Amino acid sequence: MTANKAHTLRPDIAGPHRAGDCESFPGGKVSYLSPAPLPTGEAPVDFNQAIGEVNDTYLDFGGGLPTPFTWQFALGIPFIGFLMMALVFPVFSALMTSNSEYFFKRV
């Protein structure tokens, strides 16, 4: 029964690779970013929380929860847009139409 199933090619993660190598497979692509970092004696720090998981085999980049800046951007842009439509545009249009001699002359 297993002989009838199509064999999908999986990338060989255990093989030797160089930085910049890319391997495509039916479900995505594996990009080999760089060799292992040189030891410095300092603890690793991820200020932007961009690394989701790290182990001896792979590094999951961008797999964590959204950062506070992401929430500020995602919620702030629609809120600012609402304020612009609710407050700034009506006040601006009222000022534009209040003085008939300056912007819109009535005939």
C-alpha cells in the first residue's frame, strides 16, 4: 500500500550546506542563512523577539508572538484614520466652505 503513494522529496537538513544555499520542496523552501556563529562568551540577545525557536538543527525566524510595535502599528493606523475622517476632514471642509470669497465664488 505504501508503494502506491507518491514519494515527496524532503530537503536533507543533515547534509553539509553553505550559507546562501536554497532547497525547494513541494511545501516550501529551505534557505540556509549562515554557518554557526563564533563564540563570544556573551549571552545571546534577541531585542525584537524575531526568533521563535532555536535548536541544534534549525532556527525558526519570525515564529513568535507579535511585538508591542506590531500591535501599536496594527491598532494605531486604523484609529488615526478614523480620527482623520471624524475630526480633521469635517473641520477642514467647513473652513474651506465658510469663506465664499476665498475658495468658492457663488455666481
